[in-house]
Amino acid sequence: MPQFFFNYQNKDNYFHRLNPVVKLVWASSIIIIAMLANHPVILALLLLCTLPTVFAGGIWRQWAVIMQLTLWMGIMVMVINCLANPGGSHLLWQSWFSLPIFGHIRVTLEAIIYGLFMTVRLMAIISAFSVITLTIHPDELLSAMLEMRLPYKTAMMAALSIRFVPTMFEDATRIADAQRSRGLEMDKGSKFERLRRRAPILTSLLSSSLERTIQLAEAMEARAFGSSSKRSRFFRLAFSKLDITMIVFLLLMLLLALYILLSGGISYEYFPSLQRIDLSTKGLVMAILVVSVLAGLVPAARLGESNYHDKV
């Protein structure tokens, strides 16, 4: 895997040049709706709405690797859900032995379907996060958060956290290469043996991360970070009329979706028995809104880029 595989990379395409505030509001809308919705159709649509942005941004290789890791996490969620939630009217399998805490293990169709769509929810949230991480420069992300009137310290910590994720991948790659140069075989044997041989990397990675954190804290203290509540900014984002229009549409869609979800206009019950997967009138309105507004971000960005080149 390349060293900067999970870093921000300037692809120099129209989606990367889209205003970061628009992308941040778009991702926040997906995350908020995914956390509140439990209907299978809505969760699946939220995940599908991230796909046009992934291909428009040219980040599908990195996104595919992240989704593979998320899928393994989802499998763990499904297994834990089957162990901890034995409810459900459609029994598929029951163990003949009893565990001290869980008792008899009951695998039901409801538990599997519930775990499956919780995995879809997790994939939609992480997919939106990956679009933000891979298409917005950390400096632009900081400026976008400040434009959204977030506290400066909160925005700074969020931007630094996003910076540290690819830095930790780089440190892990560098430490692994150093271990290989000393003759440690980490890529041979079974999966358990490879995992055991890579365990020493965690100790070195933790040590280097703590040292980097201390250096960062000392550098911020030397520059008197947080000494004044009023701060000036060298870089400010420019907003076009299309950017403001997209933000307004995204916020209106989010408010209407929140109203439908919180008023009980759309819901789905997995237990004790699965309901039919259908949508009420409010649910259909919400599905159309989600698809038209969230998936419409890509053609809107393309339109803005075309208008920009025409003016130039």
C-alpha cells in the first residue's frame, strides 16, 4: 500500500475544487440522518448517495480499502448482535450448549437483518467521513469549520485529529520497514503469526505518537495559542451564489428530514418480527429528498465548474 494512500491528495478535479463548506454540510447531513434513521431503504440510499462523490473525486481506490475494513467491523457487529440480542421470532439456529453469560446462543433472522443494516449505517457514516478526509485539505477544513462559526479551539483540534490519522499510517509504514531491514519477517506464516509479529509495531507507534503530540503542544504553546479570543485569519473561503444555494438546499433537506424522523413519520421495527419494507407517504418524500439533494451535489459541482471556466 502506498505511503500516502490515506492522505489528502489534490486530484485537481472539479469536486476537489468545490467549496469545503458545501462538502462539510453534505457529509454532516448524511451522518446526522444515518444516526437517526433506522429504515433499511433510507440507510441504503444514504450509502448509495456517497458513491457519486467518491467517483467524482477520484478516490475510489482509497474508499474501497476503507470500506473493506469497515465491512470486517460490520461482520463483528453482526456477530456481537447475534450473541447479545437473541430476540426474534424466526429462529435459524440454536446451540446445544450454554455459555456463562449469554446462555444458549440463538441466531435469528431478525438479529442478522438488524446487524446487516447497522453495518450499512456504519458504512454510510464512514464513507461520508472518507470523502471529507480525502477531498478537503486540512487547512481548508479548518477554514470551513471557522466559517460555520465553530469555536476556534474545537475546529483546530478536529483539523489536527484528521492530520494525525494519515501521519500514524506513515509512521507505521516507516516502523515496519525498519523492522524488515533488521531481518524481522512480518509477511510470512499464518494470519495469527503475521499479527503476532506486527505487535511490536504498536509499542513503537504509540511512543512516536506521544512524542509527536508533546512536540505539537510545545510548538502551539510557544506561539501563544489560545492566549486571545480574537484571532485574525490569513486565508478566507470565497462563496459563489451556487455554493450558497447548495448549502441552503442541504440545510432545508436536513431540517425536513429531521422533522419527518422525529415526528415518527418513518420508522421500521426489526423485533420481534420483521416488518414489510415499504415506505409511507412521508417516507417516500424523504427518500426523494435524500436522493435528489445529496446525489445532486456532483452535477451541481460540475455545473459550477463549467460556469467558472466560461467566465474565465
